[in-house]
Amino acid sequence: MTREHITTHAHRFIDKVLAKDMIAVDGTAGNGYDTLYLAQRAKAVIAFDIQPQAIEATRQRINGLTNVTLVLDSHANLAKHVQTMDLIVFNLGYLPHGNPSIITQTSSTLDALKAAIPLLKDRGHLLITGYRGHPGGLDETLQAVAYLSAHPNLSVMDAYTYDEPLAPLFMAFQKRG
């Protein structure tokens, strides 16, 4: 049996819940693949990254789309830049083809999750993909998932991983309305 790539699974979930009149946030722009995917489906996208090279890669990937705002700042500070949203995506880890020592940090990820939930519209979705195989990735994923799973205003809508040790983990949560 062939497995579905983690990103493909996440994108299929996005297709089910994101509409053209919605606002989406990419908490970790990286090379811009998720930002572009969201921008092709949403009214507006706000994408965050702490690395200038990630913001530039995303700018090139979106190729002039006018419904995207790129923010060179930590996702932990998203409340400074976002008023409301229908969907937020976090793709944890490090910038592919970038410096693998620059990774998302558990503390800032938890701060970002805590900031995002009040801004998420009722029945909005929070998606998280944790890459557990790099140093710090397992702990960050476990803490983020534990926080989200225990949150009284969130329900787990989907969970997906591969049958391999430390495989990436995708989870989707919906804010109770």
C-alpha cells in the first residue's frame, strides 16, 4: 500500500474547509508552498517567517499574487498582524534547503498557538504538521499536540502520520462555535 505524502494529506484537508471568501494564515512560510496553496483558495493570506530568505522565497513563489501579506516576524507575534482568521497552518521544523540549525522553537510555537486560538473564527481550523525526526522536533510536536488536544475550545478533526518511527504528524483542529 502506498502512503499519502503528509503535505498532500494536509492540502486535501484544506480543500475541504477553505473557501474563497476566507482569511488564512501561514504561521511558517518557509519556501512558500503552503502560502501559495492557500492564496489560490482564500480571499487573503498572511504568511509569517523569521528568516528573510524564507520571506523572499515565498515572495518569488507567489509571483505577484496581491492577496498575500508577508510578515518578517515570529508566528508568536501574530496577534500584532492578524485581527481574525478562518484557518491557520503551522508547518514546524526548519526551512528546507536552509540552515537546519534554525528551527521552530517549542516556546514560540506554544505562544503562537495561544495567540492564534482567540483570533480563529468559530468553526475555523488550525492545522499543524510536526516533523519529529530532527533535534527538538519530537518535543515540540508532542507539546503542541498536547496543548491543542487539551484545549477546551478545540476539537480534533483529523490526524495522520506514516507507520514509521518519528514520521511527520499532521493534525487538524476545529474551534468550537
